[in-house]
Amino acid sequence: MLKGLFKNISARQIVLKNVFWIFFSQIVIRVLKFFLVIYIAKVLGPSGYGSFQYIFSILGLIYIFGDLGINNILIRDFQKKDIEREKLLSVIEFLNILLELIFLFLSLFVFFIIEEKIKITFLILSFFFFFQNIKNFIFSLLKALNKMEIEAIILILENLWVIILAFLLLKKWPQESTLALAYLGASVISFTISFFYIKKIIVKPKIDLNYAKKIIINSLPFVLGGVSGYILTNTDILMIKWFWDEWSVGQYTIGVKVFQFLLLIAFALNTASFPLLASKKESPNISKRITDILWALLYVGVPLALGGFLLKERLILRFFGNQYFLSPAPFGILILSIPFAFLIIFLGNILFIYNLQLKYFAVVFLASILNIALNFLFIPKISIIGAALTTFICNVFTFIFLLKIASKLNLIFLDRKKLKNITLANFLNTVLVIFLMKTGISSILIVIVSVLFYFFVLKLLKEKLIEEIQETLKEIMSAKKISPPQESSFQD
């Protein structure tokens, strides 16, 4: 079995191996990041943590066209039989190096005009972004070679190094620049390991202007998706800083990080189900498969939203401390949009399977424009509450339009029994949570009891959710060769 996790043996085995490593690495990485966020948020406090996130957002804006989507072209085209692999690789290498040098110099230019107090941290993180983007090219090549296990191992180790370095450095020097050094150090180490692994594959960078132009044109949809994704996830942080301060950014970002951590559930289920759905898209019962997964996401997302909203103050203050006393309010608004965010990720994958990704990117782009407009309207007046409200509205907007597009495929239908079951189970579970909160028991115990009670109610209602998930996972074992899509722009 272990051999099958580290070697490419057959088409079916490659699919299963890749799904396993994506699934496993994302779980480990996001759990590690979640605990890292808790630690650094407590050490730096709202102002320090907010300042760090603000710098990250500025550099994200600078590197918004970091690879122009050309790495996605490498992943997609490298396996084609009629492609000139060496030419493709050499041109994309050249474009990557050129782009990263341009953006590095651009960030160094911005260094001279930003606030004095954040210059050191900004400079360190500029080089962090540079190494990360070069490393992303290497990871794209590993994906193209179906070597996702190497990428997964390096990413897990990188996050472990960040935690170790952050703990050692922040313990002695608790400041943003120290945390930036931890990120840079871990990135350089993982970049070095990645480079030495693929150095025999790398060819001499060359430029063919006509070929490069063709690559860039083909990558434009990915650029649109990347820009829209950045706007949806970072403009609120920038605007909070512009209209308010770093302290407010810190208060807001805590809820965002928890929200993004919970999206792991949707990403994991979508990653695991994608090969099956893609290989069976012409199957007569594909509609049932898609509808079952959609309801599975709702069965998880709705209680998360309701329970998270009710326990928002207890959970945030318990994990992050009383200094984040304003964070529960925006988190409560964000968590209510979890079911919509889950379905956005899933519907995006469905549209990808049926070659409707341009429509998906168009909807996300419109949502990003709405995001900017609403942030300008709400943030100056109601600060971080306005930012959270904007995210909620944009998620609902995106969900409605994606569902409208997907419904034209006639693949999704309403199951009234499931609707009744999910409504009743969540009503009873909400009543239980409110009752347990009044008894004064710990929030962790409330979560455990409510989860057990929720699935017990579903069992009493004879809901076949668990059996359907088990059946789906078994069918994944017979999925045909297919490459999984890139992660949605709504993920961390």
C-alpha cells in the first residue's frame, strides 16, 4: 500500500494517489496554520497581527499577477502527446523568472513609499513572496509530472518549519519582523529542497515570443480568476486599514482565518469526489451523484453556520483571548455564509467539469466588483461589521448565479425529504445548543455533544447520508484518470 502512495504505477492508482496526497496535505497544513494563527495572534496582539496581515495584503496586491496563470498552462499541457515539452518548459521558466524579478523590483519600489514602521517587515516578506512564487512554478511542474506526494511532503515540512521558527524567534523577539523572518526562512528551505529535487528536469530558459504570447493568451481566464479571488479575500483588509487602523484589521482577520479553516471540509470533499464526477459525467445517474454531494455539503455547512453563530463569543475568546473582544461579531456574520461558500466551491468544480469555467470566472469577477463597492459603502460607517456583511452578501450573490448556471445542466434537483430532515435536525440541534449554553458547560463539550446529537437525529430520521458518502468513496476507487482542478478562489 505504501508503495502505491509514492510511485506512479497505473492510471487509476495515480488518480487515487494524487487525491490522497491533496486531501492529506491540506488537512495537515490547515490544522498547522490554524494553531499558528492562534499562537501569533496572542503574541502580537490585534495591532501587531493586523499590521502583519495588512502587509501580506499589500504584497498580495503587488504579486496579483505573480505568474499570469502560466503555471496552470504547464499543468494542463505538459501531458499532451503532441506538445513540445522542452519548449513549453523553457518558455514558462523564462516567463516565471522574468515576472518574479519584475514584481520583486516593484515591491522594492513600494518599500520606499510605505510607512516607516512597517518597512523592515515589508522588505522581508517581499523576498518571501519572491521565493514562494518561484517555488509555485516548481510545484506546478511536480503536478504536471504527477508527483503531488513530493509537493505535499515539502508543504507539510514548510509549515512545520514556520511553526518551529516562529515559536523560537517570537519567544525572544515578539514583533512582526521576527515572524516575517520565520516565514522567509521556511520558504527558502522548502524552495532549496524543491529545486534540488527537480534540477535534472529543468532546462535552460529560452524565449520564443510567439509561443510565449500564445501561452499568455491561454492563461487569461486563470488571471481573471486570480484577480477576482484576491479582491474577494484581501480588499476588505486593505480598506479596513485605510479607513480605520491595524488594530481593527487584527480584530477582523481572526474571524476570517477561522472561516477559511472551516472551508477545508468543502475542499476535502470536492477534491475526493472530483475524479469520480469527472470520469462519470456522461453517466445517466450523474445527477443523483451531484445532488447527493450537494446535500452532504449542506448537512455539514448548515449546523456549522448555526452552531458557530451561537457559540461565536465563547469559541473566539477561548482560543484567541479577551484582547480579541470585537472579533466574535464579524465572525458571526462570516460563519452564517459557510453553507453558501461550501456550495460555491462545489458548483465551481461542476462548471469546470463541463467546461463552463469562463462563466464561473465571470460570476466571481462580478462578485469582486460588488465586493469593492460594498466595502466602500459599509467599512467607513460600520468598520469590520461592514466588511463581514460585504463578504456574506457577495457569497450569497455568487451562489445564486452559479446555481442558476449549473441548473441549466439539469443535474441538480430538490429532494423534499432531505430538506425536511435537514430542517428538523438543525432545529432540534439549535435548541440543544441554546439549552447547553444556559447550563454553563464548556464550549468544547457543547460542540462534541451537539455533533453526536445531530447525527443521532439524522439516523432516527433514516437519512442515508452516511451510507451515500461511503458508497461514493467506494466508487472513487474505480475512477478513471483525470487531473483534479485548481483550488477555488474562496479557499486559503
